[in-house]
Amino acid sequence: MHSTPIFQIDAFSATTFGGNPAAVCPLDKWLSDEQLLNIAAENNLSETAFYVKHAEHYAIRWFTPAVEVDLCGHATLAAAYVIHHFEEPSQQQITFHSQRSGYLHVNVVDGLFALDFPTDQIEKTDLTDLLIEATNARPIEAYRGKTDYMLVFSSEKEIAELIPNLQLMKEIDARGIIVTARGDNQDFVSRFFGPAVGVDEDPVCGSAHSTLIPYWSQKLGKQTLTARQLSKRGGELYCAHQKDRVEIAGRAALYLRGEIFLPEY
């Protein structure tokens, strides 16, 4: 029997029971893809991050309960929290490398974890019947990024009260559907639905902000922005657009620290 540490971190929240919970599993070496997916499914959180330490960086991968994904913001923030608090507390910049998304840096400043992610390349697309019928409100614009669709609505109230058609969303060829509008008290608000990858609604989706930030930066004529995800748990994000990169910053809180036990590998 082999044991490995596990942490559960509430990302994009200063306190537990807010933001987006992610599991983090530090590993000595990679397990098989089947084992990684089994662990993520057992955790039954929107994301589990696994990392292996190398000389100059941490190799990282992310899994939902159903699939491996190309990029995950809140689980990267959670992994950086674990490294900063339990492995290298003096480290103010933590570098990850993903085979799917390249190098990702997280800077730690006064309790904020700032993710440095690539900017998504988005293109305006037609409002198809499928996209219109995916929710109970009518979007005013639609965009397609690398992995997601983004639907823009007229008001924060529409986002807060929006009801997704999750079965219909599964038919859309995308990781997920981002819905967004200008905020009443923040620059913009959003929600994220990913039933096709086993996540009906992600409480706070960091990677979706690589799509949201360039759109709202251009729309509002601002380089730095504040954002809130309007899920039941909610989450606060501090954002900046830097041409081909975006900065997505937030706080995090430790909920759980323990061990999981696996067959020998």
C-alpha cells in the first residue's frame, strides 16, 4: 500500500466554504492516467491538481472527475498555496509546467496568489439556436475561445438568475459555457458551466478568465479589472490584461490536509 499527501484548498476566497474547492496531490513521480483519473473521480471535486517537483519547476496536470483538462486556474492557485505553505514558504514565485499549456507562473504577494496565464484567443461567432437555448435568457453576443464558448448578457441580474439547460449544453462542442455581463459593483461578473466534462457549474473558474479578461479589458478600456463569479459559493478575482498574458489573482484557504492510500505502483 502506497500513501500520498492530499490537500483541499478553497481557492479565490479568503475563508473556507467560499470560492472554489480543489484537491491537490503532490507526487514523487507520475501515476498512470487511470490512477490519476480514479483519484479525481474519488475526490468528486470540479478539479484535482497533481504535481511533481523538478529542479526548476513543478510539472502539473489537472483532472475533473471525468477527464484531464488543458488548463485550470483555481487548482493551479491551490497547488501554489500548498507549495508556498508546506514546501517552499520563502518562494515568492512558483513556476509550473504543463505539457498542454506550457509554463505558468504564480506570484505570491501579501497573501494574494497571482496566476500568469496565456491570453485566450477569442473570435465572435454566430448566436446559434443551440447557444440561445442553452439558458433561459437571451445573450446579446457569442464568442468562441480555445476550449469554451462565452455568452455575453445585458445585466448582472440576468447572470445571477440564469438557469442553464445542462443537457443541451452537453451537445455543444466545447469544454464549457461561460456567461458574463458587466457588474454592478465589479467590472464584470460571470458563471461557468461544464457538464460535458463532468462539472455542471464550476464555483469559480480561473481559466475562464483568460477568455473574460481580454474581452472586458477591451470593452471597458481598462487594463486592471475586478471580477466576481456569481455561483452559490462565489469568488473574488483581481485581474489584469498584459497583451498575450493575463494575471488572475485571488486568495485561498486550507480546508483539509491528509493522506490517500493506493495500491503499489
